[in-house]
Amino acid sequence: MGGISAQTGKRQGEAGAVISGGIRDAGHSRQMGYPVWATEITPVTGKWRIATPSFLTQ
């Protein structure tokens, strides 16, 4: 979960989130008043989290 997910949750009226896993952007969530409890916090961005495999055919 990251900042965009927190913004979406807050906009939809959620009181906060409990995550069984890692979160990013914990400071952003705190700043906007959206409490998040998680088992891990990671500073790694989610920007490059999707890897596209390359398949070469001959």
C-alpha cells in the first residue's frame, strides 16, 4: 500500500487501514490524517515494481 491507495481510502470514507504486509509513504499517510498499521514499512518506491519479461523468438 502506498500514498495513492491511502488517498483513495480516505476519499471513500475509510477510517484507516490494517495491512498484513508492507507499506510505502507512511509519512504521507500520517500527514493526511489516514492511520495505517502494517507489519512492515519499506522506503522502496512502487514505481518500478512491475517487470515485463522479454521473450525473444528466433
